[in-house]
Amino acid sequence: MVTALTKFHQWATSMESESETRAQVSADGACDEIEKQAAVFIESADGIEQRLLSKSLQEALFHCAGFNTELSSAELRRKFRHTLRREGSASIVQQFLAFYLFNFVWFHTGESFRSQAWTSAEFESDLQNAEKYCQRIVADSWNSGEVQAEALDLVTARRIIQKIEERLCGAG
């Protein structure tokens, strides 16, 4: 997780300042490009962690792409740069973390939520509340981690993950 987080942050920071001339073009569409890009960040992960990281990274990248699956490779890179410049790499990385936390929690508790909800509306409400809670935990942990805008190193990433884990366990 920590390695994927730092790799994604490095990529987002470099994309934020990348010029048009540096972009490489491939014949793949947006979905394939996003899947390939996510795989680069999670090379060392395996099992369920790899699947959750991949899903979460792809969700963050699709967010950057405006959820447009019809973009060419060059258009996708332009869209990434535009979103990263508008929202900032730290914001996108936090969003990835929130997606990951939500996917992790949901993977382990989703059936419990489903079985306890009396209606589909109640289930949907639980889902939205869990998502908001994950976003709040990540934002609080990130802000208390004293992360510099361009410098998310392994030590800082570990500290943020530790703060998230503490919040989940009720210690923070």
C-alpha cells in the first residue's frame, strides 16, 4: 500500500507539470490505458491487496478522466494533466486513499451491511455514509500527517496509513 501510494503521488506530481510534448501516445483506449497505468503502481502487491489497490487506483484515474471512457491515449493524458492542475496532485492522491479505504472496508463488511438493511434505500444510505466516513478519515489523517505538497516519501506515507489505521480502530 505504501509503495503504491508513493508511486501514485510521484506520478501525479510529474503529470501535473508535464508538458504536451513529453506525452507518449498509444493505440489503447482510455480503459486499457487506465488499467495499465494502475498496474504500474501496484507491481509489488498481491492477492486481495492488489485487487483493491487496482480498483481504487482505476477509480481515481477515471475520476481524473472525467469518467470518459472514449478518450484516446493523448486525450486521456491531457485530461489527467488538466484535472491534476485544477485539483492538485495531493487531492487526487487523497481521493485514491479514500477509494482504497472504502473498498477495503466494504470488502470486509459489505455483506453485513446488506444483511442488516431492511430496504434498498437504507442500504444505499449506509453505503453513502461509509464512503463519507472514509473520505473524512483520509482527509483528517492526511492533514495531521504534515504532508508537503510535492513530497510524499515512504516515511510520511507510512505515517498517514498508521493514522488511518488508528482512526479505524478508534485510537485517534
